[in-house]
Amino acid sequence: MTTPTNEASQRGMKGHITRWINNIQQYDNVQMDLTIYNLVLGAETNLRNVHTKYKRLSEGIARDMEKAGATRAQFDAEVDNLIQVDEEVNAACVIVKRKREEFRGIQATEEKKRQDQTFLLMLNSQQRAA
């Protein structure tokens, strides 16, 4: 069987997927702030884009394998590879979701604190005026 042209591209995309997954994982135990939040969201966007390209290349590989008369075992290996990548991407997306929720919680806490401070300032101003 000849090496499908999509196969080399897919290997390259797998490298990019791994890089973006590692990028997301490095923020797993980092305290969230606006900068980290934006970095995590950017990494998620890039990961999803590269993953979409990877899946398209996998479809091309399947067509190439069919044309080349690949065995069932070769098809199964390609499917197993795709499933493994999907699971890795989904695990990274779970981290992003958790970090997004963490940041929203921080924002809500900060907003509540600002509202409380504003209320106390108004209360103090009214007491001084009275």
C-alpha cells in the first residue's frame, strides 16, 4: 500500500493538536485572571480548529486507504487513532470548561464585592449627611 498524501499532513496536525492540548493543560492548576482566561479561550479555539482539520484529513486517509485496498485491521487502526485523538481533545475541552466556570465565579465574587463596597459608601454618605 502506498503512503496516502493525507497521512503526512495528519501527522503534522496531530503535532499541533498535542501542542494545543499541552498549552491548555499547563493552565489547569493556575489561578484564573483575565489574561489566563483569554489565553485558555484562545488555545481552545486553536485546538478546535486544528482538530477539525485533523478529522477532515482522517476522512481523506480513509478514502486513500479504500483506494489502496487497505485491510480491515488498517482501517480499525485509523479509527482507533481518531478515537484516541477525540478523547484527548475532549479532555482538554473539559479543562477549558472548568476554567471558564472558575473565571465566572471569580467575576461574580468581584462584582458582589464591588456592589457591597458601593452600598457601604452610600450608607456612610447618608449617615454623614444626616
